[in-house]
Amino acid sequence: RESSGINAEYGEFQTFQHYFKRINLRMTEIETADTALMIQVLERLLKDDGFLDDEIKKEIHQYDSDGNLKIDRSEFKSMLNSYLGSISEDELSELFEDIDKDHSGFIEVNELKKVLRSQINIELSRLKKENGM
């Protein structure tokens, strides 16, 4: 009797193991599909300058207290604090100077777009590399 109980438990274990393997395979398929979709979205973002411009302008508008469609250092600090929490003055200065390529004292749409495009390209390259593309 104990032998048949063990066999039944082993049979149940094999059944569960089979289902877990199927679930794991399905999750892998979903992750692959999600990655492929993410790659498509990122590639479209790179091609659609109008969309990037609109989204960047919306973002700038949220923090642009004087309405000039440019982000000064204090507005940039507010923007970063909302995303990252507190940031040191050194980090703020370094980031601001990295983005403000023309050293105008403002981050403009085209400067923010260059940074965003660069980040999208980095992410796209990473996803493609990880997935053998």
C-alpha cells in the first residue's frame, strides 16, 4: 500500500512538473514577445521625431515655471527631484552641463531630444544583444 501511495505521489509530482515546464516555456515565450514588442516600440520612437518633440515639450511644460519652453537649473532640479528624489548639487551640475551642450544656461527641446535618443539607442542595443539580434 505504501508503494502505491508513493507511486501516486510521484505521478502527481510528474504531472505538476510537466505543467510547471509548460508554464515556464509559456513565460519564456511571453518574455520574448514582450522584448520583441519593446524593440519595435523603441525603433518607432527613434523614427518619429514629431512624437519625441511633443513628448519632450509636454515634459518641459510641467517644470517650465516661466513658460519659455526651456529648463533652467532650478527647473531642472525640480524635474530631477520628482524622478529621483533628492540629488546633490554636484550631480545636478554635472547632468545639467552634460545636457546643456551650447552652454546657454538652459536645457532646450533639441538638447533633451539628443539625450533621449541616445538613451533609447543604448536600450535598443542592449535588448538586441541580449536576444541575439
